[in-house]
Amino acid sequence: MGTILIKSATVVNEGKQIIADVLVKDGLINRIDKEISSNADRVINAEGMHLFPGCIDDQVHFREPGLTHKGDIYTESRAAVAGGITSFMEMPNTVPNTLTQQLLEDKYQIAARNSLANYSFFMGASNDNLDEVLRTDVKNVCGVKVFMGSSTGNMLVDNPTTLEQVFAQSPLLIATHCEDEATIKSNLEDFKQLLGNNLTPKMHPKIRSAEACYLSSSMAVNLAKKHNTRLHILHISTERETHLFSNELPLARKRITAEACIHHLWFSDADYAEKGNLIKWNPAVKTKDDRDGILAAVLDGRIDVIATDHAPHTIEEKAQPYLQAPSGGPLVQHALVTMLELYHQGKITLEQIAEKMAHNVATCFQIEQRGFIREGYWADLVLADLAKPWTVTPENLLYKSGWSPFEGQKFNSAVTHTVVSGNLVYEQGQFVDEKVGKRMTFDR
């Protein structure tokens, strides 16, 4: 691990921009100053470029173990690093589901061997594994994931007694997928009676409706308030849900927080005509008003973090008829540049991007020494050129699945360098080191 000196970068950090040099030594940010003279092993001239804290994605599905034909920890962490994501938190609906401490540890061992980015893994909750959930190490695991909507295998937690117990006893943050299963099933049966099996992706936001989301999210909020649970609701997809959350307290004091995802901030139901199953996610992409309302909540602090819900499938799986095509899509390579595109459109500031994709994730999950550009913190850093246009093509995709809902999209910004735990792992389209990610720890 050598020393790196980043010269004359526009540092975007903690609500301001400054032009500074940053020295990286022994994996850490050693010094930030206007002018640093050092015999560093590597000097990067960053004049005219913007230096961000590495993005921390609190919701990905990297598919390992069990579904590695779609993606794996190596391939998807590689794509993440190229997109400016230096740390990720991965979900438990792999095969087998991560429902025991041993299965959780197995995933950590895979990441220790294969991940280019820093990592943590959620412990999964089911209707019958509360004892395992309660054994979760609060210092070394990001959180507990509760699916209050359909998921892979045995992960739908729909037993009211179990939900009460999990919310009352969980030793650490609970992250929830909130969709009311009964409402979704009723909507689907109504559409089948009307149209048989001739359903299209355009019906997806009506089947997995705004009502289904609000019923489940409001239940989660009520349970959290009842038990004083540390609750984090993932992928908010409706404007109505944003009013369940508050911006009255500093983030560090909030007990209930929320996440928005890239696809819900970019796409709307008008895009199903062109994109079809490629933008079929759960919860569904909904109306333009929902999209605009989610962004408004991100900007005013009701929604705290921005993530991807990266969930790759093969293009053959997505090409099936609507009812058979799985939900989810690959996003980590394009998350930061999508938000920078919204910056170019005047919809969000650079400081807000750093806050929502790095600072607030670290604060929300109490991550130790990451998420900020501070002396003594781990050097997780991303350089971006805001005047380097490029277009997404099959040739420049890094996902194992080989496709993207952004194919054909022109972005006006590009990630040029990514530093993970003090290692320069990505530079101008080339990977210069591999498998250097570290396990994240938590100040709890």
C-alpha cells in the first residue's frame, strides 16, 4: 500500500467545496491542505476535477452465493468501483437465504477473498429465525433486513407476532422492504380477470400500487414508534410515503430514516413503453409526480440517503413475458453519474450528492471512519470529471449480466479515479488493483 497525493482537486465535502491537495498514507487520509509537498508513490493531477467521498451503497444484491449466473461479489463490486461506489451493504435474499449466523459469515468470507470495494452484509429475518437475528454482532454487521413484501425463498415476514418481536427486540437497525402483499395479490387477480395473462410492464405500478407501498410503510413506521426501533425504510417509491418522515431532527438523532433509489429518481411510468421489463423493479417505478415528490423529500431532508437496489438478472430472464420476468436491474456503475446528470440539470447540488450518497449513509449506519473526507479517516475517494461526456453502450458495461436500463444514455460526467481504503483501484477505465475491500465496522 503506497502513498497517493491528489493535487489541486475541488474537494466536495461536508457542505462546501474547496480546492486542496489530499495525501493518502497507510490507507488513511493523512493530510488535507492547500499545498502539500510529498514524495508520494503516486501523484494525481486533479486540477479541474471534483473529489468526492466514496459513495456508500446501502442496498445491493450481488447474487452470491447461489445466483452467480446473474452476478457475483467480484464482478459487481468491480462495476461499483468503476461507478464511484467504494463501499456496499448486500442483502440476504441470496440462495440460500442469509438466515443463520453461519451463512452470514460465509458471505463475509467470500467478500474477503473477492471484493474490490468495502463491504457489509445484512442479516436476514424470517418468520422463524428470531433467535439467530438476536445473535447478530452490532459492531460488525450493518443491519437486519425485513421483507414486508415478497422476496426470494423464506424471507417474507408476514406473521404479525413475528414482526412485533423483531421490531421490539432487534439489536440493531432494521431495514425494510415495504409493500403490502395482500393488496398486491388482490390487484394482480383483478388484472388477470380483466386481461387474462396478457399483462404488460405498464400495469406493474398499478399491481404493485402506491396504496400497497403506503400501507406497509405506515405499518413499519407505527411499529418502530411503538417499540422505539431504529428503522430504515428502503426504496421509497411514492410521494405519499415521503410524508411519513421528518426533517426536524439531525440525522444522528433520528430513529426512523428513509432511502431513495436511483431508478425512482430518474424513471417514471412513461418510460415503460420504451424500457418495458428493463425498468421492472419492486417497488415499481411510478408516476412523474411520485418521482418529483421523492426528489423534493431528498432535498429537504425527509429522505436521508440515495442508493441503487442493484439487482441484476440475465437479459434472457428480463426478456420473458411480464408475469415471468423477474424484478430488478443493474445500477451500481451508473449511480453517481446519474446523480451528477441531475446536478447538470439544476435539480441537486454537488454538496447534496456527497451528503446523500456518502455522509448520511455513514451517519445513518454509524460506520466507523468512512463517508467523509477527513484526516484520519479511511481513504475512500472518487475523482469525477464533470466535463467528460460519454454514452452507455454494451461495450463499456461491467455488469456480469451485460445490460443496463441506461443503454444509449449520454452522461456529461465520468468517474476517472477511485481509491478504496487507500488503494487506487480504478483509473481512467483501467483497474490497477483488485480485491482490496475491507469489512466495514460500526460505532455502536
